[in-house]
Amino acid sequence: MDRPPLEGLVETALYVTDVQRSRDFYVRIFGFEPMGGDERIQPLVVKEGQVLLLFKQGATLKPIPIGGGFIPPHDGGGEQHFAFGIELEAYDDWKTFLQGLHIELESEVAWPNGGRSLYFRDPDRLVVELVTRGVWKNF
């Protein structure tokens, strides 16, 4: 049987201790647009067709009924990692911008294929990476 096609990664979930605090952080740093939400969940528009979900840690351990079905239980913890892509030409601008907001830069990496990464942490100590092309075979 042939594999059906995918359209890409639509949403990524982070599990945070304070949804409002994390919402404010991601709006302040990246300008993401909030889409509704409450103290349990805050969906943010990353860009057209991409959503960052901020879930209150421990608040999704039971099925969540919604019209037409339910969302299965899920949760996460620890110092997780994720990355947002940026243009190489914007790398130094992002570094200066973050420093201007007093965001501590934890690490920088110059990758063998020409890509660069800039690492910092969010309020829950999740590792946020800004990455340019040249890091992965497909990016």
C-alpha cells in the first residue's frame, strides 16, 4: 500500500507550569498571535498553518471531550528542546534582539555545513533554538 502524503508539521505542544507567563514570553520574544485559550491551554500562531500549543503541565492527564470526539491524555516534563528556523542574514539581529530583552544566551553553534544555532531557555527552562539552514540535510 502506498503511503498517503503529509502536509507537514501543524502543531507542537509544550508543557509549562504557568500558561499565561509562557504565553507572554512567546508573544514578547516572537510576536506570536494568541488564539483563544484559558489557564489550561494557549494556542499561538507561529505562521500560517503552524501552531505552538502551551499546555499547563499535568492538566491534560484525562481525556478532553470536544464536539465529535475527545483528545487523548498527554503530558510532558523536563528540559525539552525545540527549534524555530531563521534566515542566516537575521542571525546577528536575533542575537542582538534577545540580548536587548536580557534573555541569557546559553550556547551558539557553528555547524559543519554552514548552519548556525542560537540557544536560550524559556521560563520553564525549555531549550529554545533559533537555527539557520545548513544544520540538517533537509534544512
